[in-house]
Amino acid sequence: AKGSENATAGFATADVGVTYQWARQSLRVGVKNLADKAYFEHLTEGVSGRENLAPGRSLVLAWTGKF
């Protein structure tokens, strides 16, 4: 219904990473949400005012290979 959504505060997060490539492969290491900011997306499922927070700081490790 019109006007049934609560206002959502804005937020910004920072992600950093580095990728190393060789031959037909690559390895990426990164950190998401570097400052460990607590936030939730506007369309998050949950009870209004008690939405589940997005994941905090997390480490990403990815390997890609072509055969």
C-alpha cells in the first residue's frame, strides 16, 4: 500500500582486492565491507524496523582456471 514502507538510511561500503593472473588462471583475494559497517538493503525481508543486517567484513578468495 502507498506509504507503507519505512525510510531507509543511506550507506556506503568499501571493498578492496587484488588479482594475480598467470597463463590461463587467476587468483583473487579481497575484503568486502572493509570497515565492517552495519547496514541492511532497503528491500531486505523481515519485520519493519527489525530487518536482518547484511554480512559484515568478509574475506573473498577466488580461483579461476580455463582448461
